[in-house]
Amino acid sequence: WRAANAHRFKRDAVNTVPRVSPEEFEELLSRIQQTALTRGIELLVLVWPFKSNYSPQGNASTPYQKVMRRFGKEKHKFGPTKESGHLNLVPVFKTALDTHSLNDLFIDPGHTQVLGNSIIAEAIVQKISPWYAAQQQRKLE
């Protein structure tokens, strides 16, 4: 299926138009945050890695990654200690590149392999463990 339909998913960098601007994206994050807060849901913004973050020309971030990092640092807090409300996976993968190749981590420019998914899961567990422990403690009280 993938090979037969690959032509449907190829993007020409010149003709690729984002669905929303970075400003609209930040507004969407604010709306998601507000919805989560009104429903009593903790929100953690994941700054997803892309192959382009590790190019030889430098560690270029997308405008959307920049919005997510700024939003998580300045406008959103997470967990019992109300620390930064984002998890930047870009440096997590940079560390993984000490022992693995980009192809070990990514299927394509933006989708991760099984190993990449495992690394992401471990980073999420590390980030949310204090929050989870606090939730469990509240249930016991």
C-alpha cells in the first residue's frame, strides 16, 4: 500500500503550504490549553523532532517548534511543581544520535521508527512521573 500510494504523500518543498501560520498555531495551542483546563486535564506540549533538526547546516527548528517551546516555557505550566509545560524531544534525539543513526530513529523526515518511539515514550515517562506520583498521593489522602 505504501509503495502504491507514495505519490499521494510526496511533497514538493516549493509548493508545500502550511495549514496554519505560526500565529494561528499559537492561538490553537491556547484554545487547546483552555479546553484542557476547563475539563481538569493536564496538558503536556510535545515538541516533536524532525530529521531537519539534525542537518549538517545546523539544528534548525521549525517555526512551529519555536512556538511550542515558547508557549510551554512562558504560557503553560505542567505537573505538581508547575514547571515548563512542554517536553522538547529535539535534544532527546540529539543525545540518541550519539549511539544511533538518523535512519534508526526516523522512517521519513517527520515520522519516527520503533526505536524513536521507544525513546519518546521513555522521555514522556520521565517527564510525567512526578505528576503521576502526585496524582496517586492525592487519591490516598
